[in-house]
Amino acid sequence: MTPHAIRSRIPAVAPLIAFCAATVLLIPVENFPAGLAVWVLAAVLTALQPDPRVRRNLGVLLACVLVLAFAPIHTDLSTSHFLTLGSVFLAVVLGPALFMRWKAPGEIRWRLWPVQFSWRDLIYTLISIPLAWGIIELYFFYLNPELPTHWPLPEVFQVEAVKRLAVGINCVGIWDELFFVNTVYAILRGVFPARIANPAQAVVYTSVLYDMAFTGHGMWIVYGFALTQGVMYEKSRVLLYVLIVHLIVDLFLVMAILQHHYPTHSLPLFF
């Protein structure tokens, strides 16, 4: 069988499945021997694809996942950790954006504002307020009550520590949408239909956030949230709504963490 015949027999979804499996093994599971083996398999399957767009797009994402696999993804609030993790997060956003701008202009779009007003997007954004509060309450105080301890804070309430917590969580929240939706989903969407690209980006989304803090039942909640963000971006193709929704969730997240650490302290809604 000729190399061309071998390539034609490997569907594009095969390297995508291997890519998702490698992401899970490398990042949240941290099984590097198995993860690297599956990553190599994904890379080989990608290289065998007859479509150069599939080879290019999956190759970019495989590189991103390999970088993230060795990143210190956790909730340390120190300045050194902010700078280290921030540099890695910035690299996997800017690197693909610059590369795709060169090789496939327009595939990654940095459009913040909508071209026209949409009641659908506004209603979804407003609905996210009570939904975010309810899900955070359920997740933090009933399903995984130990979860807030994943964010270390001093025993005595300190304004500086609270500011660091809020800044860190919100910066990560903004990065989440810039990377998972505006980068991973956008790149996958260039070669796959939405019904395939969205579940795949949600795997990457969930893997990184599980590794960071959202363990236990959180992976199902995060996965569902990632799917809805992908759908919203698919419909609007702008960053504004997905960013607003994520920052609403982050507001309730910060409040839940502080409520756990300082139950007797009177907390303002905004700080």
C-alpha cells in the first residue's frame, strides 16, 4: 500500500481523538510516559493526514498541549508564580495567533465587539448570573466542600491577599476564553464541524482547569460550561459575551472562596 493510500484511510478525527487523549493524560492525569506516547501517536496520525490544513491546525494544538503539560498549573498566589504561569499562558495564546495569522489569516479572530446587537446573546448573558451563583453554591458547598482550600489564603483576612486572588482568578478567566475558545476552538473549527470541534475544545478546557483546581464533580460542570461557551462563540463569533459570562462566574467563585476562608468576615460584593 502506498503512503498516499495509507493517508487516505486515516480519518481526520483519528488524530483528534488521540490529541484529546494525550491532553487528558499529560495535564490532569500527569502520566507522562503514557501521555507522551499518545502525543507521539497523535503527531504521527496528524502527519499522515492528506489535508495540509488538518496537519497544520492539529500540529499547532499539539505544540500548545505539550507546552502546557510542563507548566506549573496550580493556584499559588505568589508573584513568581504569576509571572511564570502567565508567561506560559501568554505564549500559547500569542504563538498560535501569530502563526495562524501568517499561515491562515482570519482563522483566529480577535473581534471583541459584536457587529450587530443580539437579544439571544444578551439573554444568555443575563441568565448566566443566577446560574453561575447556583452552580457555584452547589459545587462548593455541597458536592465538593473542600474545593476552596485549593486556593491558599492567610488565616487572617488580608486585603492584599484578596486582591491577588481576585486578579489571579480573573486573569485566568480571561485567558481561558482567549485560549480555549478563541484559539483551540477557532483552530479546530477551521477543519472540523462545530459538533466535533466544540466537544474537543471542551476536553482541553476541562483538562487544564481540573489540573488547576476544579477536581471532583467539577470536571463535569466545567465541561458543560465549556460547551456552552463554545456554542455562544459559534453563534456570535465575538469575545465580548463569553468574556462577560466567564467574569460573572469568576465573581461568584471569588466570593465563595472568601466565604469559606473567612466565614465571619463581612465581605463586600465588589472589592
